Amino acid sequence: MSEIPELLKSTRTIAVVGLSSSPMRPSNGVSEYMKRAGYRIIPVNPNETEVLGEKSYAKLEDVPFAIDMVNVFRRSEHVPEIVDSAIRIGAKSIWMQEGVIHERAAENARKAGLAVVMDRCLLKEHRKLERGVL
């Protein structure tokens, strides 16, 4: 995963698909950490109106500005449709959190020019970068 350090350095805006307002959910903790680290976090969840002080959008196509990274906090079976949306909006990368794996969708994303990280925690990888481990 040699592209992770550059990906984390070049990303500014992260759309988080499946971001929950519940502080008990991993999506909330990871996103709160990334927001504190200086990234703009955009919630994408049709069941939320606002998360972490940001307006929530029902789907990626509803976000009215450019997205660098799409961070996926949904089950693996939902990944193909999320990747298709990420490609349509011109996202630069797709990040699938730990336990989220979909090889065919990842290959489609790569073919469309997106950087792909799969089955990795964004928070853990960012902490490694901050410690100089990446």
C-alpha cells in the first residue's frame, strides 16, 4: 500500500458513505478524528440531516462540490453501487474500511482511474503516517 501516504497527503475532502451521528459507531469516531486532523468531512447518509456539524447528503451525486476521497462504511454488498457513484462524480479515490472488501468493484474503480484502498482503517493509517511509520 505504498500509495497510502501520498493519498492521505493529497486528500482534503472526504465523503463518508454511511456516516452515523451516533458517537458509538466507528464511522463517527473515524470521521471525527479525520476532521480534527484537518480534513473536510462530508456525511453521505439518507437517514441523517447533519453529522459532525456538516450537512448530510442522501447520495454522493447530491454533494454540490468536488470530493477527493469516498470513505465507505457500508457492508461489502453495497460497494459496487458506491464505486459507480464515486466514478460518476469524479472522485479521486475510494477507501473501504476494515472488513469492507469487494474485488470486482475495486477493479472497476482502478480501471476508471481511482486510487483504491480496501480493508484498511483510515484512522489507523493516518496515525501511522503521523508517527512516521508509513
